[in-house]
Amino acid sequence: MAESPETVVSQEKFDEMVQELEHLKTVRRTEIAKNLEYARSLGDLSENAEYQEARDLQAATEERIKKLEELVKHAKITTENKKKNEVGFGSKVTIRKEGSPDAHEYTIVGSEEADMRVKKLSHVSPLGAALMGRKKGDSFTFETPAGKQTYTVEKVA
């Protein structure tokens, strides 16, 4: 099996993954075992929907445990960006698309934390990668499915 790549995460996200892993290994496994025992007691396993559902849940839980163990094992915990005037991990950056009146603010995070609903942008996404190392006033262009886009960095915090 190939060595897993390093996963860049904040201390907060690392702690969250460790907590989820512990919960799955202790509480969730116990719940699933009880559900399987109950479903077995119902008789014929070939036509037992409860048993099949419990087995599917067990498989999904074990897969999540395996994934979390790999992520935690290979996690690199980032510290806040020390260069406050340069885009890096933890930076809040405001950008404006060329020709647009609207500015957008994002926080640069590792790929496991990325969530566009809350404006958390992965450092390895096309936009995130293009932003890394930029400073206020820098213009940059990056490739999107819709073609090349040009933005200007308005603020780095």
C-alpha cells in the first residue's frame, strides 16, 4: 500500500478528528454491535433488513475509522501564518475579481477543513494555490473551467 500523503490541518481540526475517531471506536462500535445482536435474534439473516442495515452501517463506520486513522497518522499541524501581510495558512484574504464590484473574503485552510459554505478555502484548490504567498495589491490570474480569471488581493489579515 502506498504511503498516504501528508494532510495539512489546524490544531482545532486535528483535535476534532481525534475526538471523532475516539467516539467511533468506543461509542459507535458498541451501538452497532448491539444492533447486530438484536437483528441476529430476529431469525433468518438472508431476508433480514435490520441485519443488512446494521452490517452496512458497520462497514461504513469501519471505513471512516480507517480514513481518520490515516489522516491523524499523517497530519501536519499548521500554525498561523507569521507573515501578516502575506497570504498563508490561517490568513483571511479579501479579493476582487477584475471588473466586478463585489469583494470576497476567504480563510485559507488545509484540504480537510475546506468548506465553501463558510468561506474556508483549501490551499491546494486552484484559487487557494494561486493566493498563497500573495500580498495586498497583487493581481494574479489562475485557470478555471470557465477560462482564466484575474483577481486582485485587497486585504490580508
